[in-house]
Amino acid sequence: MAVNGYYGGYPQFRLSGLASGLDTDKIISELMLVERMPLDKLEQKKQLAEWKRDDYRDITNLLRGFKDEYFNLLKQSTNMLSQSSYKAFSVTSTNNSFVTATGTVTASEGNHSISVVNLATADKAVSTSTVTSELQGKIALDDAAVALLSGKKFVLDLDGTTREITIEDFTTVEELVTGLEIAIAEEFGSGKISVGHTGGKITFTAIGGASKIRMFNGYSNNGLEALGFSPGDSNRLDTSRTLEDQADKFAVPLTFNEDGKLAFTINSKTFTFDKTTTISGMMSAINSDVEARVNINFDEVTDKFIITAKQMGAGNNIDIEEMDGNFFSGASGISELNPVTEEGMDAAVFLDGVEIKRSSNNFTVNGITYQLLKAHTDPLHEAETVSVGLDVDGVYDKIASFVNKYNEIISKINSELSEEYDRTYLPLTEEQKDAMGEDEIKKWEEKAKTGLLRNDSLLTNIVYNMRKALYDSIEGVASGISAIGITTGKYYEKGKLIIDETKLKDAIRKDPDGVMNLFCQKSEAVPSYSRDLTFEERSTRYNEQGIVQRLFDIIEDNITTLRDKNGNKGVLLQKAGITGDVSEFDNSIYWQLGDYDKQIDRMYERLIQREENYYKKYAAMEKILSQMNSQSNWLMSQLNMGGW
């Protein structure tokens, strides 16, 4: 615990003026204030280093935000590295219900006529018959058994609507069938479910075949088992149940190999499923497989399996081979021998009078991507007009947004470089903070934090390189940035860019390729950024690149988290690191702060010793004075007693 608010000491030396009458604690405290001055200066240096680190990180985060917004491949609407940001087209169709279109960078302005003969479709394999077995009881009832059913109940679920059915007093199987059909009609409405029997086995059939029936135990009196049914029995497969559980529910019972597995290939992709796999799990595995290139589902309405090829258009896109079990040789109703029941067709259109066929409804011709949505009734006499025009305003807005953000960054860095540093406002010591209010401390520290990066060489280099990148000539590009209406402001604006809207829009309209190349032309010789490029490679890449590509490289040089061959990250990260990255604890300032901590610890130890020495000296003085006082008192007592 600190003595006088500072350091540790030894209580046995604390004799506070018993003989001398001096306030030794106060005297030593004042002496230690002087002794502490070098420590205060060291702690101030540490605080300044921490503030400087935070300022560097603010610049790093500003550059990261710039990169994430304007150099991000995942943000196509603002990605200034993409050619489409500078050569965008507005495309309209006279009827969007037939065809829509978008323009790519290779498009040209103009009008195009398109007639849709037919849309592209995919190969489809559909079960040739319903796949679920008839909903029939397992017990053959006779008249005697029917007489025992009176009053029993069961629950019927029809397409999600649930009703409890009570069995009345019947004497024959025929009466039971008729009575059940009447009772069901009263609950659900007539003409929905018919009831019959085969040799006494009761059957329930959805009229029209498009409804799902499920059966459950009654709420109060179970008549389900008495009719020969089990809970959950249905006229449709339950895809959430296992293949084994539903095997007998198929109209053609599902069989497995001796190991209890199904195996088959779809488009040369082999699938093997254990009987414990659910039907939905099997279908999901097929649908998610990129090699199979199909989707399979079970349609509860038609009670059929449907396989649809992911590749549209004509051609053999569904090929099946059974290996083990009988899923494709009986149970599914889809035959491996000739699975396709609906053959896919290529899309066919007349584009500007020329017949074109494509395997997809989405295709690109001469830089225009068409999306076919509906065929014309009479394509020889009907047509839509697709108009393509350059989106000058859209391109201008993107460039203007980019320039505004660039100006914001340049302004922020320039303000750090030019901000005055006042040495009279040093970080406050703990004693100074104790003597001040919160508002006073806040104002003081705001002043103390200013100017810490004044004339900083790293930031100066960033600004210089960014400004230089704008005006250096680009190989293969005839004009510079000023030629399209973007110029530097007054000298005191320190590189701020000014846009002449009329001139820039005119350049976009007249020479979109030139504007595009000026901003985002890529180097052909060195197309990829790397920290490990040689000086010659860097020079070549720089000279061939457009403005935005150059700015991207400059920012990456300073903030990339990837290491070069020497193990170094971006320049700013090497200097101050960034939160959330390993550089947070591996940078120049971090190691500088660690060195300050070591020095501070050593200085604290010396101050503790110095304080202890002061107390020892004063304790010794007090002891001597006490002895002298004792001797003096003894002499005085002897004189008073007449001993002399």
C-alpha cells in the first residue's frame, strides 16, 4: 500500500515527531513529490503513446471503412473496382411480363426487338401412378365384430381439420360402411371421403384423390384398433418417418438389400441410404448434391414423386440406375429404364429477327442479359422492344459519392498532420486529477490529445501517395482526371477534389470507356496485388492501373492484415495494430508501452526504497533526540533533588 498516497514502506520506521515535534509524514510526502517527478514524466510519456496509438487506429478504421464500402466485391452497387460502376445502362422493356433485361459493360445503346417463342423447361420425371398404398384396415370384420363397435370412437384428420367420429349401432359390415360415410359427411361435408370395404377390411378414400387423410385414437373411447387401423395411418407417405417404417406404406412395398440399404445413381452420382434414413432426409441429400443436378420431392396432392433437372433445356439431364433395393424399380413409380416423363425444351426467341435458342431463360447477347418470363401467343406477329440507354446519372452519383468519401479521408488525415501540439498541456497526474473536477479533466485531456500526429511521416506518406495516384499518367489512357471535370481545390484545401458536374456527365456520356479505364483499368502485366512484388513489378502495376486500383493498393499497403514474406502486416498495423487482430498485441507502440511499464516498475521500486530511507533517517533522528531528552530530563531531576 502506498505511503502518503504513493509507495509501500515499513511501519517500524514511522515515528512521527515524538521527540522533535516535526510532522515527518508531511515533510517526507513533500520530499517524495520532488522524487516522483521523473516517474510522472514517464507515465505522461506512456499516456501520450497510448493516445497516439488510438489516433493511428482511428485513421486505420477510416481507411478500412473506405475499403469495405468502395473496394468490396460483395457490394456491387458501390464497388468502384468493378467496370459496371462506370459503364452502367438503364434497360427497359415494353412489357415486363414477357421479358426483362439488364445491361453489362459490353452493351451498347440502342433498341432491340424480341419475340418469345417458348420458354426453356427442364426434364421432369413423375411417378406414373400414386405411390401410397390404399388406406385400409388390417382386420377383416364380420357382422359379429361390427356389433361390438357400437359407441366406439376414432379421430379423422382431413387436410389439417380434425374431427372425432362416433360409431353407431350397426349389425352388418354394409351398414357400418354406409353409417361411417354418413357420419364423416356430417363432420366434414359430403363428397370428400368415401368408405368401402374389401372382404370386410374397411377402406377410406379421398374423393378426387387430392386430400390427405390421417387416423388417430379417439379422445374418450378407442375404436381405431377395433377397425383394424393404427395411429398415424394415412393415405399419404409420411416423409418425416424412416424408409423402413414407411416401406409397407408404398403401393409397391419398398425393399432393401441384405444390409438394409437402398443404392442408386442419379446422373452418375451414387447414393446409398440406410433404412433408418427418413424419406425427407434422403430427398434433402439428393437435392443438395451438386453432382446429381436434380431436385426430388414428394407431392402430397398428387401422391407422386417428382424429379426435376436443375439444368434446363433439351438433352438427357435425368439418368437413373438402380443398384440395391427397388426405389426406382417399383416403389417410387419412377422407372430407371425411362424416367423422363416430360422432356425439357430450349428457350426459343426471335431477337432482332434472328432465331436464337438457349438452354436457359436467362442469357446474354451483345452485352444485354435477357430474362424470359412468358411466351408470346403469336411470336411471329408479337414482339417487345428492349431499349438500352447509358445511365449517366447513376454513374455520376457513384463517382461523386466516391470522391466525397475520398475528400473526407484526406481532410481527416490533413487535420491530424496540421493540428498544433501544445506542450503546456501534458497528461494529468493522479494528484492533478484529484484537484480538478470532471469537466476540467475532460477539457484538459481534449487539449492534451491534439497535435500528437502533427507532421507524422506515415500519414504524410499516405496523403502524398493518394494525391499522386490521381494525377500520374496511366498507360493506355489518353486523358487524366482533370479532363473529365475533377480538379483539386484551393491550396489551403490540401488536395480536396472538386467536381464539375456538367463536364463529368458529358465525359460519361461521350466516352464511357475512357472514364471506366481512367478509374478502374487493371494492370495486364501484374494483375494481382501482393505485398511481395518486386520494385519493378510494383512500378509496372502502378503505371498500368487506373486511379481506383492505385488507391486500393495504397490502402492495402497500410491496413492489410496479411503478412508479407518478412512477416510484416500493413504499415499502420505494424505501427499501432488494430483491435480484433493479432497486431493489437504485436506492434511498435505496444512494445514501447511494455518498455515504459518496465521502467515505471523499476522507478516505483527505487521510490519505495527512497521513502523507506527517509523514514529510517527521521526515525534515527527521533531516537537520538529522544535519548537526548531523556538524559536532559535526568540531569534536571538530579539538580532539582540537590544531587549536585
